[in-house]
Amino acid sequence: MSDLNTNTEKLSGYLKQFGGQGVLNFINGESVAAQSGDTFENHSPVDESAICRVAKSSDADIDAAAKAAADAFPAWRDMPAKERKSILIRIAEGIEARAEEIAFCECWDTGQALRFMSKAAIRGAENFRYFADQVSSARDGKNLPSPTLMNVTTRVPIGPVGVITPWNTPFMLSTWKIAPALAAGCTVVHKPAELSPLTARLLMEIAHEAGMPPGVWNLVNGMGEDAGRALTEHPAIKAIAFVGESRTGSLITRQGADTLKRMHFELGGKNPVIVFDDADVDRALDAVIFMIYSINGERCTSSSRLLIQESIREEFEAKLIERVNNIKVGHPLEPTTEIGPLIGQEHFSKVTDYFDVAKDDGATIAAGGVRVGDKGYFVRPTLFTMANNQMRIAQEEIFGPVLTSIPFSTEEQAIQIANDIPYGLTGYVWTNDLTRALRVSNELEAGMIWVNSENVRHLPTPFGGVKASGIGRDGGDWSFEFYMEQKHIGFALGNHKIPKLGA
């Protein structure tokens, strides 16, 4: 039996749990349907088949979840750090025990290739282990003495928070947001993307089995315009952590304005990878290909604009075209597959529409630009050449396996092109000139920059963007800065002089 047949049989077993009531909400420690009884159907992008029904929640369901989170907050906030840490560790162990199940369900639900999703599940466990280790120090503060006072600071959890996660690598990104919130002492209402609800439910089950108290972590499924809006507007929710499109982030800001919510946004990107003529060309080629074509190109940190120095452009693009044409598109559960289908019909139409946009702009489709098969949402990895930075294919986030190549002549021109964009999430620089690397990384308008490397995430470092790419930072202590409030306490050192009024 082939690996694909074996994996398909395993998948069938894992999906059986969703065949009865489908994906329910989880509020105050119990699985519940939407109060209206409404559901929607979830489909696989692989073959467009129905997977299961999903609870379609409304204001009433969000209200129940928010109240449960608010009621559970004092006890969770005051639980000894050692006990909260133990629960987070048990969640990590539960993820590791069900890693294959999580990966298979994620592949079928999102179309992502198994070679990447198998690692995403383990990274989710690493996120919980990392933040479990930070629980005991999350509230640490400073001693800031003055002439008359001993001033100390501490941090306290902000309260119930809303977490809204996207459909690309949804499991890992959910852990990325929820783990630090719980470690800080916050309670959570999680609204996953409607296109990928399966692994959010698995994660919720793992947390429940790990001993998570009722109401501390609640799961509410539904549409962004209904459940998402209700969550961002609810007065009991003190902060919103959102990953998704920049336009949606703007909308959430308006929705949360009346309740003065704190916002953390990880939004879109149109990230440059700059390859200078003194770079290690073979390593740069590997990194360029990996950072745009892995994860189906559906990643905010993808290097979707290749800025290539003119002196090496022709040779580099020739190698690039050969490699891109050799990338294997196929069933996500086939171990050799490198690119699976896009998430759904709407997104597939958006990505493929850019093939005509490229032609209209005057660019060349040097590779790809076509659909693969007639079932599922597969496209060939695509490369646009003969482009400039004013074209729509260079300015707009396509969010698929599509790379736009733009030539430059000088370092100054490369920096100008790289920054001439609404976004500012990541930048990638390839050069063996140390002083050039320092100059360029200093000038790039981006929250994260890698030099002679692809994106290698290190959890203690800050993750986030500037401009239209986001507000705030994830990772290490930066996560706690969002989920916690600073508190100052001043202790008098003696009987210092206090001004007398009306004496």
C-alpha cells in the first residue's frame, strides 16, 4: 500500500469524530451547539468534499463565552504559578501525543502539505512549553528607587481576551496567541477562522483533558461578520489578539473603539528579499524558493517580492525558473508533495485573477500561472518577471505561491524599492558584505529582518510588523506586555515632607 493510501486511511479514522454533531462550541467547560441551532458546512480544499457541519455562532454565543471567561478570570489569575504551569505542560504533552492526528486534520482542512504541518503541530507544543516556563516570572517588575520612595513595578493580567486566528497554519498560530495569554493569567475566548475549524477543536479538547478549569478557555465558531464582530465589541473582553488581513485589522479597530480595547495585530505583508551580486547565490536561491512556495505561499512572512541585482538577474532567474517548474504540486497527505491546494474557492479566484493582472501590467509569466487539475484548488507555483514595483503584482498581497521578480542596480535603489510599499512585516537581505548588511537592515522599514537566512523563528524574540503589517509584538516578554497591565507601587522610605494645604 502506498504512503498516500495509508495516510488516507488514517485520515478517515481521525475524521470520524467530526461525523456526528460536527464541530461544536466549547463554553464554560461544555460542548454546546450554537444557541440558534445554526450550522455551516466545512469543505476540504483538496477535493471540495464536505467534511462536517460547524456551529454558526452569534452574539448570544459570544456573550455566553465572554461571561464564562469573566467569571473564571479571578480564580485563574490567582491560581499559583506552579499549578498554571503544570496545566500548560500537560497541554504540550497532549499535543505531542496527538501530533499526527492534528497534522492530518490540518492538511485536509487547509490543503497544507504534510511535510510542513507535521512540524507545525510540534511547534505548537513548543509554544506551550516555552510559555509554561515563563509563568513564574510573568509578573516580575522593577525596583526604581527615588529620594523619598521605594518604587516597585509589577504586572497583572489584563482580564478576559479575545483571540481571532486565521486559516493558514491555524493550529500553530492558535498556540502562539493562546499560550502566552494563559501564562499571563488571562482567560480566553477563541474564534478560529471559519475555513479551518478542525484543529481548534482538537486543541480545545487537549486543554480540557489537561485539567483546564471551566470558563478559562472557550471556543466559539462562526463567521467574522457575526461571531467575530460580537467578540470585538463585547465589553467584558479587554483585548483582541488578531492574525489576518490588514483590512480586517482596520475593521476590528473600529469595532473595538467604543470599549477602548487593547489591540494586537499581526497583519499582511509584501515582503522583499534582496539578493545582491556578492551573495552566496545558491543559498539565496534556496531561501527565496522556500520563503514563497512553502506553506502554499499562504504566509504573512513570505518573500513575495524578489529584488535581484541586475548584474546577476538573468542567471539567477534562469535557475529560479528551472526550480519552480520542478516543485511538486499534489495531495497534501502524499509525503513528497511540496505544494497543496489553496484554502478555498474565493481565495483561489483571488490568486488566479493575478495571472491576468500580471499580463495587463506588462509582466511576464515565466513559470506557472495555471490551474492544476479540475478538482480542488490547486495552482502551479508562479513566477512573474520583467516587473516593476508600481505594478499591482508588486504592491498587493496575493497570499499564494506567486513570486514577483524586480531588478535593481544600486544599493540605494534596492532600499527605495523595498520600502515603497504599504506593508512592513519582514525583509530578507543576501550579501557577504557586512557593512552593507548593516546599512540595508538599518534602512529597511520592517519589523523583522533576516540576513543570509530564511525566516527562522526564535520564540524569545519580538515578532511583528510596522505600517500596515501590524501593531504590537509577539514572543518572549513582548507577549506579556500585551496581555498584562503594568502597576506601580510607591513605598515611603521615611517621614518626607508633605505640602500642607489649609493648615
